[in-house]
Amino acid sequence: MSKVKPYKNSDLGKKEQVTQMFDTISEDYDGLNRVISFGIDIKWRKKVVQMVKSTNPDTILDIATGTGDLAINLAETNASKIVGLDISSGMLEIGKEKIKKKNLDSKIEMVLGDSENMPFEDNTFDAITVAFGVRNFETLENGLKEIHRVLKPGGAFLILETSIPTKTPYKQGYKFYTKNILPLIGKAFSKDRSAYKYLCESASVFPYGEALNNILRKIGFINVEDFPQTLGVATIYKSSK
């Protein structure tokens, strides 16, 4: 896949640019997500939580946790420990405040770290989730190998990620929205115009559906399934180790 980066005139690598971008937009991020997805992203996360819940995990890792939305939702499970990992300290600080307000400090720990080089032992977590984060990995396969490493045998791995509708007229409507409308929303609401242009571009070149399923199988994940959401604008991928 093409290595789309947030800032075309920057000499920094993708990882450093993504960190800088999310630090910059952290204050706008939650509100903008609701606007951009018309609030449907909340429903998608709930579906992920239900899938995780059905596996009855005791320890959960939420990678690219951002401001902690999914980690907070995962507190509905019977897990005794949830770890939210993110490369952006700005996003984590907002997440920590949200967790504190909900009195979930004892259950959810927010950790600053790189998803492609995680500070965890092999076979640590019963379940791992990533919502709208795998396309920001500098090297997709390296990130997935790390996830496979820290997931316990038999553990569940769930990805929620944007995808592209394949049926007419939804495919054309999606392309028009992401190319023309979404950047305008980002420009109007965010102080970083490049960020939302990047988020659109990275979604358009990211492998989805069977292409991502095959990459997961190549890494060593088993029982790989995908569940398109809302006419295919997002997809939940479920697999195990």
C-alpha cells in the first residue's frame, strides 16, 4: 500500500508525522468524529464491544486508543484490566480526563507507546482491539506481527476500520463525500487542515475486505472474518491466534 503521510512537506517519517498530527488535533478529535460519521461511529464501537464481550476476556489491549472512546466502552465487559496504548500524548491526556470523570481509573490504564514496538511480554492479552488505527501504522505488517505476539493463544483480535462501499451508487456517493465534503468539515472545525485531508487519503488507499483478511492470515491469525458496516463505509474484522 502507498505510504500516505499527513504532511507532504515534512522530512519526518510517517510515525513522527502521525504523532504530531494527533497531538495537534486532539482537542478537536472527538467532536469532529461525531460530525464526520454522523455519530454512527458510536454504533460501530458498540458492535465491537459486543464481539469482545462474547469471548469473556480478563485482559484487553486497545491499540491506537486515542482519547479512549473504545477503551471506555470496553469497561462494559467483565475484564479486570484494560490498557489503552497510543503514540500521541495529547490524545492520551484527554482520554485520561474522560476516564477519571467516569471513575474508571482502577480498570483502565493509558500507556504512551508505539504499536509497532510494544512494551508488553509475549502472550499477555486475552483480547486486542484497534479502532481506526491500523491505517496509521508506519508498516502495517510490523504492527500486526506485534499484535499477534502480545495476544494470548485463543485470544480475539478485532479491528474497526474505514472501508470503501463496493456497490453503486454508494461507492460514488462515498467518494464524493470523502473527496469534497469531509475536507471542508475538517478545514472548518480543525486548526490542522492537513490532518483531515490525510485521514481521507489514507482511508482511500488502505486495503480492506478480503485484501486485509489475507494480510491477517499471512501474519498468522486464524478464524478471520469481516463484517461490513453501514453500506460498507466501515468494516469490523474479527480473528484469533
